[in-house]
Amino acid sequence: MGNAPELKFRGEVFSGRGEAKGFMEIGWVQEQCRNAAGFEPYPGTLNLKVDADTFALIRRTAMSRGKRIIPPGEAQGFCEARLLPLDVNGIGSALIYPMVNDYYSDTIEVIAPVLFKKIPGIKDGTLLESSLPLPQKFSRPAAVVFDLDGTLIDSVDLYYTMLCEGCLRLGVQPPHKDLFIEFMGEGLGFWEGWTAITGNAALEGDRDKLKKRIMDVFEDIWQRRYEQEVSLFPGVRELLLQFRDKGIKIGVVTSSFYIKKMDLFRRAGLEPDELFTAVITRNDTAQKKPHPEPIYRCLEHLAVPAQQCLCVGDSPCDIAAGREAGLFTVGVLTGAGTVQSLCKEGADAVLESVAVLAELTE
């Protein structure tokens, strides 16, 4: 299958629940799989159990560089999938990976032009030899635009615990974390999300006095906890230095006000003024993400065409803004987004963390 590097592995055949047959008989699924794989897929999939390390590499490869199988707008309730060419026992096949949050941890599903279990000698328990051509790395971009919180900075869980502390001090029931993550993923600012996550009762009475009291409480929490508890994600320092050394410009687009966040990079031995060519904060544009205006403003400072730039973020609003601005979008699973929510906004690639980007970029 060419001179590309390959992952060779063995998988054990086993019977699934039979749900894939119905899925593979759907018209749009058949058409997209046929176009992506280059053959007419037999309805159903072959299930192969693989070891944990093999599965982890396959998952990472499928989510970041697999061909997209995208449900049409009218196909409610279906998730996106990613497809990778695969050779199984000498038969040209394809691996199909559903982009869901709770998929298997040891099983891959294979589509092929034949029904494997009708081939003599293949039954449950049979070990099949497979080879997966590893796709090319991302072409070296001229620039990369990063979000901050949840992408470079490990702060989302900290923000939630700070919010809960503030709510308790103010006599307000803390919101469930899922609701907090939802408003973070939409790019809402503190005051935009406050009523939504605490209820209208939280601002009854003299709004100006209440607002001052709320601001004082959260300013106290911020000053006491932020610098002591926040950190860069593992691998961020090395990634940023790698990009700098390769001559890749680095930009930041954040929906926050940026207070004290640059000190975090300095503590890691990075000088922000030298590292970041452009930094666009909440105060710099009339619109905020998911509107593309902050991305456009960043591109102006970077002096790089959108087609030569990556947009990397943890939230659906990051992906929406980058996609609308014409950038290749990379979602990371370290903040407010999930596999499904990032794919729904059209993420070209989904990574477990931003550090993985170092392995995938030329």
C-alpha cells in the first residue's frame, strides 16, 4: 500500500451486537464510505479486538487525520465518523471510527467489500493480520492561532471550583458542571453566563449593589487562588518553543480579559512578547468568538493568509470562529469541548491535548 509508514497489528475477530449492519445500509453512509474508501462496502462491520497501545494510536490517527464521514443536516441523531484505509489479511478495507465520547477502548470496526466471516477459516477468535498506512503529518503552517483557557492553560476545572466557592459565599446554589461547561463552550463572559447558571433570583433587588458584591467576592477568590493553582498543560512549553524554532508565527485569541495570564508563561521560562506575534483579547474586538472577527484581527497582525494557518481551541466557539474565518481547525479535549460537540462545529481534527500537535506537524 505504498511507501508510507505503516502500523502493523493483529486483531481478534469477535461478534458485535449487529447494530452496524443497519447503519451501513443507510444511503448517505454507503455513499460517503464508498467515496472515501474506494469500494462498495458490504453492510455491517468486522469487529477486531486489539491491544491498548494499538487502539490508542489508531484512535489518535483516526480523530486527527481520518477522512470525515459527515451526517447530512436531515440525519438527526447520527454522529460523525472518521475513515482510514486498512489492509486486513490482504484485503483492501477501511477502519471506521465513530466520533463519540464513549466509544470502545479496545475494539476497531472494519468495513470491506466482502463479508469476512464467510471466508474459510475466519470466525470468532481468529487473529487477523492488519496494516494501517499512517497518513502524512499536517503540512507546516505559517502560523498557529491558539485559544488560552482549556487549550494552553489548565484552568477550566479551576474556574469551576472558583465559581462554586463564589456561589456558596453569595448564598447561591452552584450550577452543575455540565451547565458550566456548556456556557464556557459558547464563549460567554462571566456576566453573560451568570444569570444562566445561577437563575434570575441571583440578581433580584438592587442590581448595582449586587453586582459590586459579586465582583468583590470573585475578585477576592481570583487574587487568592488563580496564581497558586493555575498551570500550563504538559507539553505546552515544548510545543511553543518548537513552533518558534521552526519559524511558525504564534497568535492568541482569547475571550478573557487576559489578567495575569502572561505571568504564567513567564514562570515557565517563556517571554510572551517575544513568543506571541499577536494577542487578541476580549477588549480588542466588537464581537467575540464564535464570531470570526477576533480571528480576522489576529490574522491581520500575523500577516498570514487563513489557508496557511491552524486554529486550535478546546471549545465549540473556537472551532466555529476558526472555521468561519477559513482556517484549518483543531479541537482539543482538555477543556469545554467533547468529541461530539467539536465535530458538530466542523473541527477538521480532534486531539486529546495540544501537546499531540507537536507529533503531527512537520
